[in-house]
Amino acid sequence: MTTDSANDSFSLGVTYWPRRAGPLFWQRYDRGAVRDELAHIAALGCDTVRLCLVWEDFQPAPERIGSRAMRYLEHVLDAAHAASLRVVLTLFPATILGALQLPSWANGPDIIGALRRASHRGTLLIVRPSGLVPVLVGGRYRPVQSGDLFSEPLVVEAQRYLVREIGGYFGAHPSIWAWQLGEGFERIHRPASDTVALQWYATLGDELRRVVPRALLMGAVSVPGLKRRSGPRPEHVAQCCTLVGVVADPPETPVEGQTRHSDAAAYLHALVAGLAGRRTIVASVGMPLAGPGEPAGCIDDDLYGRTLTLYHATADEQGTFVDSVLDRLYREGASGVWLASYADYPEELWRIPPLDRTRRYRAMGLVDATGREKPAAVALRDAARRIRDASAARPLPPALDSERYWSDPERMFRDLWREFKAYS
């Protein structure tokens, strides 16, 4: 399913959270369950598994690493290697299972540092009030108080420290395929400018390569970033990272004109690949099931502090979606598709943040809450077989005029969606 070039290969994978632990992955660890579930993921036809290293679990203080989480990660990497799975490590993700999440030390501006910089420059210091969007801190919802996670000196220095520690300890592990630098910072606080985001990728990439010289870097963009001049921009990610990704869930394309559930992911792939000038990985692809006793249909869901009305499917519809979206994105030239979730979660986890609010992520898996395969698992296995046997050349997505796009990204995002729908 893969070739020699990282950009010409196709990676079929899933973001992994254990069925019985979910967001408590790095706190409620079960070695046997993790080993068995990773083996099952490989048996379904996946070659890649993405691990989100919950920031607070791995870095409880700016200069302190979570030793327990590190021990658990070592076992996960060994189990993935035994299952012949490649691992993508996502460092300091700010978006987890539909919610924003930060360590407590990062959810606040560096007032002392800002005062020093303002005094040195002779400029006025502006202290902003807390944001209205909730962020998970220590398992509780708090108002957003952080500054720019791409440029706040205290935060960036802590990120560099985490990169050095994890890279230094695990950089030579044979299961690690790629390192994803961050995810979702722009949903918490937009970067001051597109060049700030570009500089952040360059800085963190250089830091990682000091300890892992041959590290394969990945950056992932999001819909909010694609609608703002400040980004992060796909072409800037491509300057610093070998792999470019786009986070496809939740679907945030305009509702009008959407006739197929795979449209949103296909559009985001075409847009990001066109701006980046290379094949793109589409991450967090999924469709949730309707809740127990509920009919399929659109419901209001709380995702990243916003209420979105999104479709929740039957089990058969979910299977059809997985089959069609994998087939479509492969044929349209994506360099990979990573499904959003391996498992549905038992109801006792629905009381734990963020699953107490993000209904969408309770039942987006390939197996149900008891571990039984759903139609989506059958669809994945069949799609993996077709992709493995495919021999036809795949197209490169057409390039887009980035200067024109970024002149008014919100309007261009909407206009290009209409064009995409007219020809798809």
C-alpha cells in the first residue's frame, strides 16, 4: 500500500484511543487491551496508527515530563511494532475528541514575560479578558486564557523542551513513522500572522531534527485556519514538513449544495493539496452513529465550543460512508486517509469530559462499545484490499493560486466550495 516516496504513497490509518479508556488513554492504561486492539487495527488493513499525546499528561509543567505517560507510550510503540503498524505521534494536540484541551500552565498569558518585552520595546501592554470558548484543563472546562500558542515565549520554549525529551527518548524507535507538530492551536487563539505560524513550524521542526535528524515531519491545517489570512497555511506547512494534512472532522463546509457525505472531506483535500502543491493526508475522517433509541438524522452537537448541526447515521450508513470516502479520496489522489476513531465508548465514559458534551465522538468507531465489529470495519477491510490491489495511476490535485486565495480566504473558501460542487 506504500511506495518509496512519502508523498506518493498512500497511508491508511486510524486515530487510536482505547475502547475502555477513551480520553483517559494515558491515565487508565491496559497493556493487554492495547496490544490486542492494535493487532486488530492491523488485521482490518490499516498500516498506520496515530497517537495523540495528551499535552497535560505528557507535560504537566513547562519543564517536567509525565514519566507514567512516557512508560505507557513505550509499550504502545512496542505493541505497534509487533503488529507491523507505523506510528504517527501527534505532539501537543490542542484538539481532542471534539474539545479544546490545554495543560493548566499553558492556559494563561505570560504576563511577566509580556511586561518585560513591553518595557524593553517601550510599547503598551494590552491584557485581554478571558475568552468565551471553554477549554479542558485538568479534566474541567475553563475559560480560554492562553495567548498565541504559536508565539508565546513561555509556551514555545516548553514545546521545544517536550520535543527534545520525547524525540531524544523515542527518536530511534522502529515503529515511529512521522511526527505531527501540534494540532488545533488556531481554534484557541489565531496566530498573530501567517509568518508567525510559519516560523513556529520552522522552529519546532529544527528542534526535533536536532535530536532525530531523519525525522519525517507533518503539519495539519484546519477549516478555521483556511478561512483566515493568519492560517496556518498549507503552503507554509509544506515548506517545513514533508507531510501535509488536513483535519476533516467535524465537517465545516457550507451546508448548501452538499449531496454526498464524502463531499466535505473531498473538498478539503482538493483545497489543501491545491494550495500546498502536493498530495495531502486527510485526517479524522468519520461519521457517528445515532444515539441509543434515536433515529438517524441531524442533531445539535457541542464541538470546540460551538454548536454544530451534523448528521448521525445508522450502522449501515456509517459503513457505506467509510467505503465511499476511502475509495473517493484514494482515487482523487490523497496521500492518506486516517479515520477518526477505532472504537465506540461505553456509556460510563460519556460522563467524562469531553465525551459528556461531544456526542459525535461517542460512537464513531469501527467496533462498538463491546468490541464487536460494525459494518464500518467490514467496509475498511474491503477498501484496504482494493487499495492494496490497485495499479492505476492517481492524479495530482490541480494547483490553486495561493495569492488570490489568501486575498480573501473566507470568501474564496465559500466560492471554491460552490465550484467544487458544480463539477463533483
